[in-house]
Amino acid sequence: MKKLTAWGLALALILSALLLPLSASAAGKGAASAAGTNNTIKVVSISDTHLLGRKFIADTKDYQDAMDVETKSFTDSEAIVDKQLAEVKKQKPDVLLLSGDLTKDGEYENHVLLAGKLKQLQKAMPNLKIYVINGNHDIHNEFAMLFNTKDGKAVPATRTTPALFEKAYDITYKSNTIIARYTPPEGEAAGALSYAARIKKGYTLIAIDSGRYSPDNTDSGEAEHETGGAIPESLRSWVVKQIRAAQKRGDTVIGMQHHNFVPKFSMEDDILAAFLMNDWESWANTVADAGLHYMFTGHLHSEDVSRWVTDKGNEVFDIETGSSQTYPNPFRVTTFTRTRDKNNTVTETVTGKTIQNLSVSYVSPLDGKTVRIPDFTAYSKPMLYTPQKINAIVQRALEGALDRLPAGTDRALQDLLYDLFLIPLDNSRTHTLIDTFNYVYANHLGGTDDPSHSNPAWYDEAAANAQNGYLLKRFFRILVRDLSRYEGDVASAVLNDLPLFPTLFKMMGLDPEQTAYQILKAVNMGTLDLTAIMTPLTQMHISNYLRSILDSLNYDSNYIHDKSFKLVNNWQTPKKPYQTAAVNPPYNTGAVEFLVKTLLTELTT
């Protein structure tokens, strides 16, 4: 199901677009032997830099075509990375963590560029310790391309292997703080970039390669990157061994991996499973019960903190840092402080804050002019999803099929998709399907999805109209109206010969041929009885499910202090599981779940 091709995405959006103070403490049983009073480290975390160097960009058709389907700020990417690294100097941390997706698509040239910047930073800050881990984009990526050719044609970049990744980031992998490296069993390669480092006395970092890029760890059985994350059993055992060794030293254990460690919104496991680890609950239980209580992550591009408590009462926090290249373009500053009282008990206090709204200035690789952006967070917010971007995804995916269909089919599909994306949803009919999706998506990305936040009136109206069946009815009415503008062979081709609508109908639990027949019949008659396609109960189930997804993205039901937090706790005291609000409907909507999973997975990678 994770492999549905891009042609299914746009219409999935129609049904799905409507569709996290941290408190923690001492480092376990070994805490009493931890060294020193007021032992503090300051950590800056940056994630999903997705760097595409300016020297690899030119104002060519291939580059513009690539940007048509992107929400990431690739033209600005080097400038925002430079700005964030400059801000790191001001923060004066002890440690810098980069939790994966370091490059656009695993171009070795971009890895070398970023590694060079990190080396310059360490030269300016000799005591700074820098640790990286790979993300799903970084290794064995077939889409690694450079766009700076004079003839306008993109050319393949050097595809990064695990060995090349380690070579580029020798600033990490040759660090004298690394105390252990993971070696996969003979015949396997997954997890090879994992390591453990003793940051300083009292603190151990375990960096975990959760990527799926080797034949022994991919669904395809090929050496090609996949979106999801998985930890092979031998790596699990190695991580637990490193946690226990750190505990024996009396250290606080900090983890870092790319993929989400705990769900970032209540329905992530249902509709966006590729952004979680395979078997995430077992993995979270394993490391939390072993004694790891913090995991820095990225991947989903959201500024979020989530909490998990195991059945044994052990607590772990997933501290996700949003992407440098998508709204709100943040990074985190987290401070760990260990103190010991007169009873020789070590208490750990962890505080965190978000840095964003940075100004950027650079010379554009497109026209050579100086670009000044006073607030990059505000600048990037409108770069979320638009009808143009979604339509470009579909049109590109269907190029070969469209060439074989009656003239006008491509135009009919384009017009239809635009009209569907622009369905007005509030009562004044001024805010559309895309507006509604972008609103909840921005709240989730920005960590502003605290349940106490107030929605604008238009959004509350739109959410109600998604739940009361209005959206579903408008969807089918627009199908009939728009297709009636074209010749019968074009309308039939859109509904029957392209994979988009048959797949959509099938996933809704409808017979594709019969549904297309009913719509074409309505095109000829000028009206449609929706009950001829689906029962009122099915309509209600789908509409309720769409509202559940809206609420899941818009209201954080796990740990709500996402942008700033404070943890003070004692890990030796068992915790109670965090009770999250139930938002999943009590009925089976597997077809719609399938569409939503596909849409959100593809559009956010």
C-alpha cells in the first residue's frame, strides 16, 4: 500500500486533505554514581536540511519542473542552512545534532558541501561536537540530480553509499568521542552508520541508522531508498547493549534517529505509517525499558514533542525538530542539567526552546540578484500545497498514459482537478479545500496545535462542512459538471482509461465500472443521484473520517508543549501512560485510510 503510484494522489487529496513543558529526570539506577553537581550540556538540533547547493542550481526548465512539485525551499536552502549555522555560533552549544535528510536527494556533492560547512563551524568553535545521522533521502537515492548544466538538462549526481556518507562526515565518524560502532551481520548492510559517542562525562549519545536502503532491509529487496524506517534485530540488541553500558557508567542516554519514534499526531500510525518506525511501539518499549528517555528525530518536518510510557512505567520523549526547508524552518536548543542533592540523588532537568523567524540574504543562483528575506518563517508558509503543485504531480505521473488517449483528455483532467481542489468549504465560500488542508497542516508543522488554540471562524465552518457530507456531494457534482463540457470519449477516458479514478472508486469500496457508468449517465442526463453510487451510511462514514483526520492534525492530543518545554523528573519513579484523546471513528473505513496514507506519505516526502 506504501507503493501506490503518484497518479493516485490528487484525488486522494479530495477525500483526505480535510481530512506534539517536557519533564524528565535522573538517568536510572546508575544515576547515583553520576559525576559532578550541575553537570550541564547544551544541545542544538537541526533536521531535514535537504541541502541543494547554489552552485548546483541554474535557471533551467529541468530545475523549474523539479520545483513545480516541491514545498521545500531548495533555491534558498543553502542560505537558510548558512543562517542556522551562524545562529549556532550565537547559541554556543556543546553539541550539534543533525538528524537526517541532510541533502535534497542523497547527492554526494551536497553531502560534501554540507560537511565542509560543518568543518568550518567546528574550526570556529573547536570545542563543539558535531554528530550526524542519515535520513531516508540520503543513501542510495535514484533521484540524486544536479541542475547546473548549461544546456538546461539535469544530470545524475553521485549517488551516496553508506561508505561515502561516512567519508563525507568524517567530522563525526572519526571523532575521538565515538566509543562504539555497529557492524551488521555478514551478508547484511542495514544500520551500518549507527554509533555511540560519549559526549562528555555523564552523557552518552546513541545515533541509530533507521534507514531502509539496503536489500536486506527494503520491501523491494533492492539497494534503493525507501521512505519508512526499520531497525533489524541485531541493531536492536546492539542499541540495548550500548544503553546498558551507559547506565553502568551512570550516564544520561540520548538517542538520535531520523524516523519518528513516537506518533506525532494521534492518527499517524493509521494514515502516515511510513513516517514511523516499522513496529514502532515495540521499538519504543525496548529502548525506554532499557533506559533511554530522549530521542531526537526529524522526518515528518514538524516541530513536535511526543511522550510514550511503557507498560513497565518507563517514559521516553520523541523530540522532533522541524525541517530547515519547510515552514516554520526551525531549529531547537535543548539544555540538559544534572544535579545531585545531599542524599546523593541525581536529578535531571531538561529545557528546550525553538529558534525560527530568521532573516536571510543571498545572491540568487537563478538571476544573480541579491535576495533579502527578513522573516523566513513567514516567507515559507505560503509554500505549502497549491492546486498547481498537486496538478503538476498528477500530470507528470500520467504523461505516458495521456499521450495515448483522445485529444483534450489532459486538459479535461487538469480543469477537473483544479475545480476539485478549489471546492469552497466555509459558509461564505471563500476558503477552499486547499486552504483548509494547509491550515491544519501548518498548525501541525509549527507546533501550534495546542488544543487550547482558537480557530478562525471560517475553519470551523469548513470542518463542519467536511463532516456533514457537503464536501462529498460537491466532489461528485463537480465530476458530473466538468465532464459534461467534453466529448463523450474524453469523459470516458478520464473515468475509465486513466488509473486515477478507477483506483479512487475501488478504494472507496465502489465498483469502478459501475461508478463510472453512473457518472457518465449523469453527465448525459445533467443530474446525479448520489445514492446510486454509495449508501447514505457510507457517505456518513467517509465524512466522519475526514473530520477525524482534521481534528487529529489540528489538535495535539499527546504532549502539547512542542516549541518550548521543561522536564524535571526521576526515572526511577514509574510513570502512568499518557491518555490520548480518541479520535478514530468506531467503524471500518479502510478504503479511505488507504487513500489518506498514500496522499500524506507522498506529498510530505
